[in-house]
Amino acid sequence: MTNNLHYLKKIPLFAYLNEDQLAEVEKVIIERNYQKGRIIFMEGEPGEAVFFVKSGRIKVTKQTGDGREHILHFINPGEVFAEVVMFDNGTYPATAEVIEDCTVGLIRNADMEKIISNNPGIALGLLKIMARRLRISQQQLIELALLDTTRRAASMLLFLASEQGRQTEQGILIDISLTNQDLANLIGTSRETANRILNDFKRQKAIEVKRGQVTILDKYKLKSWL
């Protein structure tokens, strides 16, 4: 079994396919390697392919009206991204940036359409991925409208812990490098405000920050800000 088939089996979108079907998918995969900081595609560019991450991590961002960056998602190994272009043949609605050296597989839209026509269940899988991301985006919009910045920061750290966290002796480590600017971009505030909030959380011994990584020491203290 090839390396791509090995990864395809681990991706929920393709996991239910048999080996013959997976072999058909594997034939059309184009594999690319990117270094940290590289842009895979920019918001507004023609949407030509669906991607999945084999290793590393991707940050998906959108430009706000005043030119600021807003982080939408972090994409982990085994996850699909840019799936939305499959359904409208439009442009990429966001920018994908590499935050850890990564290997990605891409399937061009025309090839993906053929795969879906032979395996309609994949379309349902894509819609489920899109629905989940829509729920997350809606929650972010609600919090931006209704919560103050401290509550938004606490909510976002708890969310990242659930999505990207792993348990350590100290607490839940958010397993991505998260700068103050990244947190600011996630919750829609300035870097200075994000820095002040993180320092407040540290003084309360709710979190610890080392080498750009946040560990939640006491999730109940964070929840007390909500």
C-alpha cells in the first residue's frame, strides 16, 4: 500500500472507501511540501483544488475590512481544507499559510468531481466538514458581538485546548505556537490588549506560557471569566 493510501485511510472523508476505491483516489493526488511561512493559496485566487494535510499544520485566515488578519481555523494532519470551492467553482474565500513545515495532498476539482460522482457519500462528508466549520465561525461571530475581549480570550483558549490540546503533567498544552498577535487575530483585538489579558490569566495561575506555547493550568479559572 502506498504512502498516500495509508494517509487516505486515516482521513474521515475517505475512510469508509474500500481499497479499490482508495486506489482510484490515490491516482489523482498531487503531493507538495511547504516550509513554515509559505502561502499555499491567497484569498481571492481561483479555487482549483481540495487539500488534505499529511503532516504539519496550516493556518486559514481572512482579511477584515480594515486590513487586519482574522484567524478562522488551524488545520491538522488528516484534515481537509478548501473544500468549499468544490461547490461553487469560485475563488478561495480565505488564505492558507503554513505554520509548521508540512506535506499536503491536493486533488484538483475536476478529479474530485469524478470521485464524487462514483462515490456520492464523499459529498455528504464534505458537507459535514463545511457545516462544522460554519458552526465554529458562527460561534466566533456571536462572541465578537456579545462578549468582551477577556471573555472572548478565555473562550478561545478553552476551544483551542479542546481542538489542539494534549494533556501533560502541568495541564492541557495547546499544541501550536500561539503568539500574542495570533490570539489577537483570533478574538478580534489588538496585540497589546491580548498581551494584557494573557498576563492577567498568568497572574491568576490559569495559564502558563513558555516558548510561545500556552498550557492551561486550571480550566475552571478560565471558565470563571465566561
